[in-house]
Amino acid sequence: MHEITAADEAGEGEVQEAWHDFADFMRDLGDSAADLTEADRMPLAGQLDLLIAELRRHGFRVVAGAAGTILYVAVLPRGYRRDVRALFAAS
């Protein structure tokens, strides 16, 4: 199980499409990851790397952390200084 969120800035301007592509991919991956073989996962890891690289190109970073069985993923602009936990609480 995972929770994904982003700073408001990810929904604005040119980065919006990259953010939506990343979020859609993460949701689809979360829905099917348990059913995938190792061979199936490798190309998906490459696709994930490309999506993260596109976010970086727009000045964003992806941070993740786990609590129990939940993976928390946030897309943040460089220099973001607010408490990331508030993003998850609001989403």
C-alpha cells in the first residue's frame, strides 16, 4: 500500500503533466505490483526512473519513506521547507 502526494506547485505550469504521469504510474504500479514477476518489474523500474528524471528536469524531487507497511511518496519543488506530513494529512 502507498500514499502519494505533491506540493501545490506540482499542479501548475509545465510540470503538471509530469506530475500526473508519475502519480498515475505509481497508482497503477501499486495496484498490480504483488502480481508481477521480477522480470516484469525491471522494465517498470526503468520507466519509473524516466518519470523521476522528468520531474527533476522541472525542478522537483521525489522523496519517500515507509511507516509499517505503507510507503509514503511526495513530489516536492527543490528548496521545499514545509512539513511534508501536512501534505499527506491534506490529501
